[in-house]
Amino acid sequence: MTPQQPPMPPKFALPGVKHVLAVASGKGGVGKSTVAANLAMALHMYGQRVGLMDADIYGPSVPIMFGLGTVDQTKTPFPIVKQGLKLMSMGFLVEPSQAVIWRGPKVAQAVGTFLAQVDWGELDFLVIDLPPGTGDAQLTLSQQAPLTGAIVVTQPQDVSLIDARKGVSMFSEVKVPVLGIVENMSYFVGDDGKRYELFRAGGGRKLAAEIGVPLLAELPIDPRVAECGDTGEPIVSRYPDAPVSLAYIELGKTVVNTMLQQPAPKGLPEVQL
Ligand SMILES: Nc1ncnc2c1ncn2[C@@H]1O[C@H](COP(=O)(O)OP(=O)(O)O)[C@@H](O)[C@H]1O
Ligand SMILES: [Mg+2]
């Protein structure tokens, strides 16, 4: 007798959205939300129409990263447009402390609502900040959302890489192409201009080669990343000349070029860079 498979969750259609991109990580704290927000911003800088959906119901960070908080649901049309991006997050609806008590099915329902009932309109990219980890909740979300690609964020050290590997296998299980790995906090450039590798160097590169996906970016540590994350404007727009911002802009270009090679759903105009 084969073990009973859980029922497949319904897949939501997003007919106006060309590319739905998940940003995932094997564990929390690696910079997934920061990457999702700055990537969304970088895509916008390339003239793309971009939405950013915060699917991290327990630890929403889109509101704080964009200088927002809870809003009056009866008066606010969703998604909220800020800095040129269309944003949706559980953090607009409830204080983060309240969401913690929710159970899995309610979380899936909330994310389903974001996908089905939020008027995303026409977008070139919808970036989804997935909850950290590779458990059932993440798997369900990856099945519910009509994902066209995924990016896995990791840090250079071994423990993060093990988790990142799990993230990559989760997407292959649900047949979502992994565009590549983003290694965050790869190095630090000192005042002396020297590059310091605080964790073990080259982990992301090794992992990417082993799995056979591209290493999309190696992002340096910059204290201004955290400062910007806490004060409402992603670093890529506040300090566009910072080395980490340049790396994000390059990442945006790679993502646009990669996704343009994939056919867009019918009925939408091609976007030229
Ligand atoms: N490259 C970086 N340099 C410095 N701080 C960073 C960098 N990337 C992320 N951070 C900071 O690390 C913390 C965790 O990042 P976050 O994006 O919230 O992680 P996650 O979503 O994976 O839990 C945040 O305070 C963020 O501002
Ligand atoms: Mg996060």
C-alpha cells in the first residue's frame, strides 16, 4: 500500500502576471526578504512592472522595509503602491504578534487570498517572499502560486548550504525551475579597500556548480542594507552606487534576461528593455 498523498492545493491563475518568481531560503535570517525587496526594486529600475508579495505570514517584513504598517482595510485598496511597486503583506492587515497564533491551513488560506483576491493588474514580475524553510507550508505555497521560477538565497557557510540544497530540491519536486542561487553576506569590504571573507568563501559557487544552476550574485555585507531595511527604502534605491546595490542591479538584469527567454502567457505584450 502506498502512503496517502495529501490533496494538491488549488493553483491560482494570475492571467495578468507574466512571471511569478519565488524568493526562498532553507532557513531564516539569511537575507531572503532583503533580497526579495531589492530584487523587486532593481526590476522596477529596468522599467518592469513589479509586485512584491510577502508570503511570510509569521514574519512579514515588507511593511517595515517600505516604511508602512497596518492599515485600515476598509479604506485601503490592495495592493499598496509604494516606490513604484505593488505591495501586499499580512503585516498590512494584522500586527505581526497576532499572526503567530495562526495554524497552517489558515496561512495557506491567507496566501491564497493574496493570490486570488488582490488586484495585481498587469505585471511583468510578481516577486514572492516565501516563508523561510522547506516544510509543508512552503511546499503548499509553491504549488498554489503559479510560479515560473525560483531563486534560493543562502549564506556562504556549510550549514546554510545544506538548507539551500533542500530549497532547491523542493522546487524540483514541484517542477519549478530554479533560476539560481544568490549568496548573501559573501564578503565585506573594509575601509582599507580590502575584501574580507567572514564566512567560508565560495560556498554558494560550489553549491550552484554541484546542483547545476547558476550562481546569480554574491552580495557583500553592508551595514547600510540593514539601516535601509529598517527605515523604509531598499538600499538599491537609496544608495544605488553602493557595491551591494550594483550587485542587485546586475542581478535584476540577469533575472530579466533569463525570464524574457521564457514564453510569456498569451495576450500580454512583450516588454523590451
Ligand atoms: N548584505 C547584507 N549586509 C548587511 N545586512 C544585511 C544584508 N542582507 C540582509 N541584511 C540584514 O540581515 C537581517 C536579516 O535579513 P532578512 O532579509 O530579514 O532575512 P530573512 O528574510 O532571510 O529572515 C536584516 O536585518 C537585514 O537588514
Ligand atoms: Mg524575511
